[in-house]
Amino acid sequence: MNDIEAIHKTLLGFPETTEETPFGPEVLVYKVAGKMFATMSPDEFPVRMNLKCDPERAVELRDEHPAILPGYHMNKKHWNTLVLDGTLPDTLVSELIGHSFDCVFRELPARTRNRLKPDE
């Protein structure tokens, strides 16, 4: 998952996700229903990605992985920066992308969540 194209496809694979550049072309912002759940700086080396995270888990992840830092230019309680230098397992990166989406999704109004839920 340290492959930027794979990450890009994963991010855009969630329902009603958009990619925008409100901070300039060097920072890609991914939103669900207009709410940001990820940012990525694909031209940096190594690539850095900000993901939303439950506060307790955010601290645990930072303690366990040197490549996970407090969210750069974000609320450090709720956001982590992943340094995609190849040291984070692909499964973890993928899981954290999904977790970030879920954190934002559950904060959406019920009407929006119900519209975006797949038919069960």
C-alpha cells in the first residue's frame, strides 16, 4: 500500500469521495460528502498522508510506529501523519485509510449516512 496509485484508488473507492486541491496543487484532499478524511502530498519524498483517527488509537499508533506522527497542520488529537517510507505494512495503511473514512462517515448527518450506505 506504499504504492501511491494503489493508495489513490483506495481513497477514491469509498462512496461519494472527491479529490480536491483547496490548499494548492501539492496537497490532495479527499472528502466524503464534503468532509475531509485524508490529505496526501504525493510530490514529497517520502510521501506523507494525513488520516483522521480515534484519539486513543492515534497515540497508540504513534508509540508503535516511528513513521506515524501527530497530524501535520491538523488537530493532533484527531489526526496522524503517515510517512510512507516503506516501513508501514500495507495492511496497516489500508486499515487506517478505512478507519479515517469511518471516523468522518459516522459524523455525517443521519440522512447523508443513510443515502451513502450500501443496500443491506
